[in-house]
Amino acid sequence: MRKLIFVSAVLSGWLRAQPAFLPLSEVKSGQRGTGRTVFAGTTVSTFDVEILGVMENTGPKQSLILARLSGGPLANTGVMQGMSGSPVWVNGKLIGAVAFAFPFAKEAIGGIRPMSEILASVARGPQPRAALRFGEAQLEEIATPVAFNGFTARTLEEFGPRLREWGLSPRQAIGGGRPRAAGDPRLLEPGSMISVQLITGDMTAGADGTVTWIDGKKIYAFGHRFLSVGDTELPFARAEVLALLPSLTTSFKISAAREWMGAITSDRNTAVAGELGREAKLLPMRITVNGRQSYQVNVAPHRFLAPLMVQMAAFSALDATERSFGSATVGVRGQIEFEDGLPPVKLANRYTGDFSVLGVASLSAATPLATLLESVTPGLRLKAIELNFDVVEERRQWRIEQAWPSQRQAAPGDTLELSVGLSAENGREERKKIRYTIPTGAKPGTLYFTVGDAPTLNSFEARNLFAGGTLAGKTPAEMVALLNRQRSNSNVYIRVWRADPSYAAGPVELPGLPPSAALSMAKSSPPPPPTGSAVAELVIDCGPVVVVGSKSFELEIK
């Protein structure tokens, strides 16, 4: 046994130190080689490879090696999900990684990504996902299996289509899968199985693939993109294969993450690359439902991945605790916290309906998080997310039916009463009132009142905000302030405004500009749309309900 361990260690060290790559120009039809992957446990096994030919220009400056794989279970399974990145040697030299397969194929024929393209991928930008057609058959990048543990089955049904659009193959995990403490990176070798962790804790999600090559602390894997998101910081663990599942479409490995090994730092078109022993910082997130059930998870804080993982975790927490169908009203309170002294983004809203309420409520943190991560200049550092949901199994909605002032004419300095008539679906009616004082010095003319729900009033600000067409370039502080100005669905809002032209400077209105300044704004490119000049905004809190609808009226200033 000690001799066997010694031989294995020597072989592993030799493979790590092996620098020889076979150039694509020397790869010929009929050559035979050896591939390496894990079929069971963590032991790296070999399989046979027969080169069928080289397909050139399969993509922009890309080629592919077509090969027949055999040995082990491959006659029964064909090329499997989870084999992506399996290294292949010919004449003792590494030629590349298994990365493509034919769905529904009767033989294990696959495509091998040349090693030269894998090494060059770090410097190459994202490219379209590749697929080559041969008559009715199509050679495709092997889908990346993603094992979800602790998520409800309905969560995978709900988000499965979106994940598959990204080239991922979601499935429910078995046998745990929560990584333990940091392991010894020397346990990894070309052919080892790894799991890139997207979320950890009470819920886990790991994307599985195979190690292609290790160069010191540098590691290459997958043989194709994961999501092609460029520079990133995703933790990965060594994975154990629990079983193989043959399928008529595409077979796959069933695996579980074990010890932490490092971090993936680059996700490019032809491979993922990372660093052994590197620690990736995750974003802590706490979810509480009705003050009883709590979930603690950690999310990879990537601008593309984090919002979806946050939404999935929130949806699963709600789905596991509350009924999925029927009338419901969901309130949410929480915050997104930051490092560097930035104030948090406050989350406070309410959603109601008969269908898909949980899905809408699960966006409460995901939407502002996506806005922040996709729009803010570099420097934003997330600290934590907290979500507290309260759910009642009934539809609580009030509709704005009418709105009117206590008088139709007023003078500057007058105080009048504004009334809003609300109705519920059960026929119940309610009236809300608020007092408003006409500003001293107000000009004679018509004063307009828009009484509406949160989306109605948010639309005024959105029109100003997107006058320049983009959120890019906003500072973190500006974006946080903007998100904290978003209105709650539980309130009635009254926008008081005049018809005088007002121009947008980001989210800020510039009312009553002098003629010369207004002319300058109108001639700018692109010209910002003029809007009515805002005079005031009033808020009426309606309690734990959702307000919908809008009405308007006018008041004449004498």
C-alpha cells in the first residue's frame, strides 16, 4: 500500500510538472492517446482516445479535435456532463481538454479543445457559445452540471429555463455537498473533479467540471466557458463522484463538493482558470420568513451571478415555508450593506396577488443588487444582505378610485384638504385625507395633482434618470441614494406639479430655468425631455396593504 501511494504521488507530481504540449499541427487522424477523469470517488482513471481528425475554423481563430473515447463506463454512458476539461495526452504530450459532445449519440465521440486555445483564452474576450451541426446531429459544448442542495424542487422548475439558457444543467443534489474546511491542493491533479461554488451554507449550488492542467498554483479546467463572465472570484472545492447516470440524451456524473481548494479568477471562452489556495470572499445573506424560519447562505458576489443566486435563495426560503399557490400578501424588510462607510440600501415593500407572488417578492433584493452591480463604477464592496419576509394568505389590495381637493381655487398660503377614495375587492371602501398648504409666493395659474401608487410616481423619476440613456458612471453613493428614493407599494403618493418646463439632470429635476438655460438644455445632445415642474410630493401610509391605480385633479391658484 505504501508503495502504491508513493507511485501515485510520483505520477501526480510528474503530471503537474509536465510542460510538454503537442501543437495542433502535429495532431493527426489515427493517433491514439489517453484521457484522464474521475468515474468514481476522487480517484482519477484513464480512458482511451482515438483521434478522428482536426476541424479548423470552427469559430473565430478556433479549431477542434474530433475523437472517439472508450474504456471504463464510456460505452454505456457516452461523453458525460462533468467530463468537461478532462485532459488528453498523445505521445506523452498534452493536446487539450474534452469539451464537446453529441447529444443522443450512440458512441462516445466528442470534441477536444486544443491546449493552445485554452492557454490563450485568458487574454481573449467572450465569444458566442459554439455549436457545430453535422446533418441532424449537433456537436455542442458539454453543458455544465450544477447541483443544488437545500433548494425546493419548485425553485429548480421556476429557474431551470433561465439556467439552461446559460448553458447550465441544473439538478437536485444528493448526498450533502456542503464543502468542508480547506483541503490540501496537492490532492488535485489533471483529471480531478472540481465544483465551482456559487452559493454555500444552508443552500448550496456547485458547477462541476474537470481539471485540465496545473502549473504551480495556476489551474485550468472545464475546456469551455462556465458563463464567460471574464475576471471573477468564485471559490472551488474538490468534488467526489457518487454515481454515474447514463441517459439517452446526455449522461452525467452525480457528485458532491468536499474540501475547499482555491478560487476561479478567470472565466473565458475556452476555459476557466484559477489559483490554488486562494480564498474567495463570499457575500453573507440572512433570510427570515415570518420570524420563525431562518436561512444563512453565502453568495459569490459576481455582478451576473449574485442577483440570480439571491433571488433563487429568497424564492426557495419562501416556497419552503409558505404555500406556493393561492392568494397571498408578502411584506419584505431588510437591507444591502456595504464596506467603506456607505449607507445601506433599505428594502421595504409589499406585494400581493393570486399567482406568482413569491416570485415577485424574491426580486426585492435581487433587482436593486443587479442595478448596483451592473451600473456602478468600480469600488463598490458588498458586506451583507438581510431579508425579512412576512406572509399572510390573503390578497390585501386597495385601489385608488377617486381623488379630490376640498376646494377648486386657492391663494398662496391657503391650507386645503386632499381626499383619496380607496376600495378593496370585497367592496369595502375607505377614505384617506392629508392637508396641503399652497406655497407662499406661488404664481397664479393651474396646479396639477397626480395621485398614484409607487410605480406611477417612480415613473416620473425614471424618466428623468434615464434621460441620458444609462446609469453607467454613477458613483456608489449616487446609486445608493437613488435606490433609497424608490417608493413603497403600501403608500399613496401625491405629486404636486406645474406645467412649466422642467429638465432632468440625472434623477434631479431643474424646474423654472431661465430662458437662456432652458434653450441650452433643449439644444443638448441628446436633448433631455422636458417634464412638468415638481412642486411637492405628499405621502399617505395605508398600512400592510398594496395600493394600485392613479387619479388626477387640478387646482386654480388665484
